[in-house]
Amino acid sequence: MVNLLGHPPQELVEREGAFRDLCLDKPILGQTGKESKNTNEYYGGPFFNTN
């Protein structure tokens, strides 16, 4: 994807990192039946790593 779209803006990478472990008020149930306590678990992140 990076070859196609280029690197993501640094602001977006920092924002994703800041909200990565922010817990929800109550767990939510995903399509697989697994409870997730944050959006990172729900969507299967992290989406940006140190590379």
C-alpha cells in the first residue's frame, strides 16, 4: 500500500498510537463473538508500527 499511496501523514500515525489502548466504557462484541475492550482489538490493529 505504501508503494501505491505513499507513507501516511505523521499526524495520523501519532493519533492512532495515542488512541490504541484507550478503553471503551463497556466491552463490545465483534462479529466473531469475541469481546473487545478497545477499538484496536475490535478492528484487529495496530495499523501502524515502528517500521
